[in-house]
Amino acid sequence: MGTATVAFVNLSRLDPWVVEFVWKVMKESLSFCLLPTDGGGFPVISSLEVRPLPDGAYGTNLDEFANKLLKKRFRINCGYSGNGSLRYPLDYYDRVWDVDQNFSPSHLTAGFQIPIPLNFSGIRESPPASILQTARILARRNVLSYNFPLDKLGDYYVLLYFAGIMPVSSSFDVLINDNVVSPDYSVKHAEAGSIFFSAESVDYLNITFRNVSFYPQVNAIEIYEILDIPLECTGTTVSALQVIQQSTGFNFGWEDDPCSPTQWKHVGCDGSLVTSLNLSFNKLTSFGSDFDTLINLQIL
């Protein structure tokens, strides 16, 4: 997507393969392409869906996410054990909420669904009321935990939702991988809120709710992998390379960005800078002024 390689699809391992991203788009268009891998056959796609999200949702208003995108790993409707996932029309933004999973102790927790009116106007992500009206609640123990295995080491964005669907208010500590990230968090009756954190350089996530008073609970969990978006080449560089291509009389298939997500044929890059250009097959007798604009070119 854009200049970022965001996923590797292997349909021999899992079919269908569904990938979802949150990306703050700064332009009027969003570029998307499928690239073949060695020995992987031809890329295929069954559907592509684009949905708007509320302004500022998922940290898109934070400077730390300026050149990042979020790849969905888990979205759990805690306490829900029905058949299949929930999405539109229950979720206006058509997010897919999966059934409750990965929690412990399973025999001392209960799923509740209590359709009471809730005040959740302060949650930027605007989760559906029906999602907040279900919860996983601990009974007769001090610790409720969720364990999420991750297939690679990376940085992850964790978003937790809470709503007071029970008649009493509860307080508990929130821990991620044994570190307290929110001490004595309170859930008040008929009120809803959310907290979010970044977990850096981890390959698993243990999310724990440790009792302070009454019953630890959680209503929904979202986990995203944080991916970098490489910088784009300058428009001057792209224009110069296109003119050079025309001067050779060849069509190299140069389109979009010279360096990302893959480098153009005959072009070498260091990050978003074009540093080498191999035209040895073409007997150029002169160099035009367009080469002068490739200020980072080191090898020709």
C-alpha cells in the first residue's frame, strides 16, 4: 500500500486470506498493488474494501503515527460467544468483531450481555453500543488474562474498551506483559471509556486485569501491528527518471515510486534516495541535464 510492503499472502497455508489496515491517507488517492514473489505464482485478489473511520481514531492524530499504518491482528468482542463475527449494520464503520477467545481462567469468568444505555461519546473510535454491552467479567479470582501469540517480533498498538454494564463500579490494574500500564482503572456504571498503549519489540501479548475492588472486566480488545511507511522519492527524481527512460527508447515499466515497495529495474536506492542507475546495455553518447537533478546518484 503506497510505498509500504504490508503483507505476504500464502494461500497454500490459509484460504481465504483476509488482511485489514488502518491508514491515515494524506492524499486524494490511495495506491495499492500486488507483487509476485519468487516461486509464488501470480497474485490474485477476490475483493478490496475501503471504509472511512472517525477523525482521530486509532491514534491517527498522534505525531508518533505520522508515517505509520496499523495492521489488524485481533479484534475481540469480549463476552460474546455467538455464531460468527459481527460487523455492519451493527458497526456503522463495518469493522469485523470476532467472538471471545484467548482468555483465562475460562471456568471462573463469565460473558455478560446487558443492553443498558451507555455514554461513550468520548471514545474516538465510536465502537458499536452492542459491542460495549457485552463483557468478559471475572468472578471469585483476582486476575483475568488474555494471551495473544504473535507470529513475529514487532511493535504493537493495543486498544482496550470498558463499559459499566454491571450495577456496581469496579476498579482494577491493567498490565501488559507483566508491566502495569494503568493502575487502579475504574469502570463506572453506565459509563464507557477506552485506553491505548504501544508495546515495543514483543512477539506475544499478555493482557491482564488484576482486581482492586469488585470484578475486573473488559468489553472489547483491538490489537494492531505498527508498520513503517517508507518515505517517497521526490517528484523531481521521478520526473527525471521518466525522461531518461524516454531518451533510451526502451520501456522499463517504471511506474509509481522508484524505491518502494520494490526498486525499479536498473535502479538502486538507499531508502527513498536513488543512488545508482545501470544503463550499461544502452550506448548513451551524451548525458542530458536530467542527470543533474539526480543529486544523490553515486553509481552510473
